[in-house]
Amino acid sequence: VRSSCGAINDARLQCLEALKLAIKLQTLSQCAELLVMKAELELMHGEREESKSDLNIVRNLLESCTDFSAQVQRTDVKIKPRKGCPVQRARS
């Protein structure tokens, strides 16, 4: 029977391996998810500072992914309703 600390350690190591793969594949959402899981495991193991560090990395990662300042802003398009009868289509 494994101790809970050993199981948590194994799970944390598997998270790290998955995180390395996600980084290589450049899948940022998976990186964030794995870092959150790793932070939870570190909290279970009593490592508060490492957990806090991982969550700060997640925050920075998500902030860098959602930088809207670089996106081109669209101009507002106004749709003007037609007055009178609706347009009739030509019959062929």
C-alpha cells in the first residue's frame, strides 16, 4: 500500500511530464490546466510557496494569451432600415 505522500509525489511528477509535452506542443490551455493541477497537488503536499508560484505562472500565461490591445478594432456598422414596402424579388 502506497502512502498518500508517495502517490501525490508520483502524480506531481506525471503532471510535470505532461506539462513538458504541452509546452513542446504549444498548447497553452493544457499548460494552464496542468499547472493548476500541479498547484493543487503541491498544496496537498504542504508546499504553499511552490503552489503559489505555479498559480502566478498560470495567471501570467493566461494574461499573455488574452492581450486584446493588439487586436484590430472593428468600426461600428450601422444598419439602416428601409422605409416603405419590403423589397420584392424579381420572378424569373
